[in-house]
Amino acid sequence: MTDYKNMSLEELQKLQEEKKKADIIASFMASDAAKLKADTEAHDAKVALQAVEDYKNSLKPADVKPAIVQPVTTPNAPSNEKLDFLKEYTGGKLNSYEGMLSGKPFDFANSDAGCDVDVSSWSPDDIYVNAIWHTMYESSNLLKVAVKGLAINKGQGLNVQIRTIARFDKSDITTTSDPCECLSCVSTSFSTYNISLAKHGISTEICEYDVWDVGEVYRKEYAQSLAGVWAEFFDWEIYEELETATPGHSSSLASTAMSCDFSVSGSCCTDASLMAFYNAIDEVITDMRSSYYKPDFIIMHPTIARIFRAMQTPQPVFANTVEIGKNGSLKSILGVPVIEFNAANSCSDCDSTGGDVAVIVIDSRRAVGAAFGKKPKMERERNITCDSTTLAMWTYFGCAELDSGAIGHIIVT
């Protein structure tokens, strides 16, 4: 055993250097051995794979055309009925619906007489394809027209406030040539828009006995159907705020000018509905822009939108300001995108009663706000005493009209 206590410092340092060198050499050798092993295994695997491929290729039949053997004919050979039949058949001289025997056609008989088998008792009663059609929901994604960036985190209360400040006017600027004249003080006003959260939820029950009967597809599709209703709910909440708002801009047209008889007919510019709606939308858009707003969405029912798709011939001069999308929906009017919303007032609604909002024009930066605290989330709970599972979804959501000047209505009176 080495007596380290009696060794000098120089001897101990030298010993330490030698040990360090030995460790480094061992590390390099281990690394080289590992690399050699990995390279060897990779090479062996490549060789083995190539060997398998070569073996598979050796089993493939050679691409050699079979030799055509000419039949040997013997003069005055006795007639063979089978050979005669094959000769006539392969010679292409027969009608494909006839048989030949010694050059003469013959009829085939039904060979399954008395062998009919009834398998109806084994035939499944119901066969379902993989496709499942859900009842259609209204989903126009009106959330995209709401003011962005509104959210309430846990612990921040139940209300969202948007702070506003009134604009200064160019008349507030003083022009003077007096060297010592002072400016008069001008001020503006401050306010807020408020959105309050509310609790919204939906629940249903899935019986495990039904899942056992139908399969897991029942649970999956039932949950999907439950989740699908939220898009329709948010759309309706937002539209209702816009429809019931007191608009900063509006235009009216008489119900007597309404016609829900959609057809491309008549001469140019005699369609009262088309002209009235176009002029009213143009008026509201112009008024909003004159008040510094920037209208960027028009919302209407598909039956109102159809008035613009059924223009007369020849078309009026403003036809090129009405754009139809690839799917046939109304895309834009006067450059402003159109959203066709099924829950809006239809043409027949506006035609039969007065005071209905037929078209809504908005500046989406300021018209309506939609705030989420908690987004819809599905939760499951097993009820062991009822052999069922409860599905429930809750959301904390609120929406409200904001700046009335960013909302325009076309009203049928």
C-alpha cells in the first residue's frame, strides 16, 4: 500500500497528473470502442438488409415470355367435339351469349334449381356507415366582429371596463399674431363602457347501457353535439346586442318597397327592393365614414342577401360594387364584407311587420364587446348509482354594445 503521508508535494502532484492522464486515455479508448461498435452494427444491419432484398429479388419470376406452342395437326384425324368447340370459341367467331358444340349453338340450363338457400335470418337488421350527420347549428363566427382582447382572469372581478376619451377638435387650436397672447385652456371628457360576465351552462346524461348497446361512437358524437351549440349561442348573444342597440346611424325604407319574390326579371332599375336596400346601405356607410368611423362588416339574413343576387337584366350601374363569393354567398357590398346570419330578420319578417332591423352595419373596432372569463370546458362525472355519466359545460361570458356611433341600422317601417 502506498504511503501517501510521507510523500512530498511534488511526488503527490506527479502521481495526480499520471492518474489524470490515465483517466483521459481510458475515456478516449472507451469512446473509440463505442464508435467502433456502433459502426460495426450499422454495417452489419446494412449488409443484412441488402441480403434480404437480394433474396426477395431472386424469388421474382423472370420476365420471359412463354413460348407459343403450335398445335400439331394430323391429316384425316378423327373429329373431336371439344377441340372443335375451343377452336370456334378462340377464333372469335361466336356471339358471346351463345355456346357452340360442333358448330351449332346450344342453350345453357339453370343448374341451381332446388338449391335456393334462405339466409335472411342471418342478415343484419341495421348497417351503419361511418359518416354521422349532426343537426346543423347556426355558426357565422360573429365573435370575429367583437372588440378583441377582452378577458377577465380569476380574481379580477366580474366586469370589464373599457376607458374612453373624447376627441379634441381642430377648432380648439388657437391662431394668433399677438406676441404675448396666451392660449385658452380646452378640455375633453372621459367615460367607460362596461361588460358584465354571466354564468352560462349546459348539461346532459349519457347512459352506459346505451353505450354498451351502440358503442363508444355514441358517447363521442353526443359530446360533440353538445359542444357544437356554443358557437350558435355566442353568435346570437352578439347579434342581439347589435340589433337592440340604439344606433348612431340609421336609414329607413318602407315595407311597401319590400319584395321577397326573388327572380332575375324585368328591366334595369325597376326593382324597388334592390334600389331601396342599396341606397340605404350606401347612406349608412357614408354617414359612418363622415363621423370618422370605419365600417368593416355588414350583417343580414340570407333572404335579404338574395335581393342582391337576383339583379335584373341588364344590371344596374352599381352591380360591380356587389361581390358574390365562390360558394354563392354575398361577399361584399361597396367593398364592405357581408356576413349572412340565419338568426337575423328574414325578408318575410321585414315584409310583414314594421320596425324590423333588416341590415346592420358596424365598425367592429368599437361596436360590440365580448368578454370571456372562463371559456367553455366539458367536464364528466360518473354516477355509479344510475349507471350513467353526466356531461356538463360552463362558461363565464358577457357581451354588450359599446359605441353606438359604430353601429348602423337599415330599418323597414
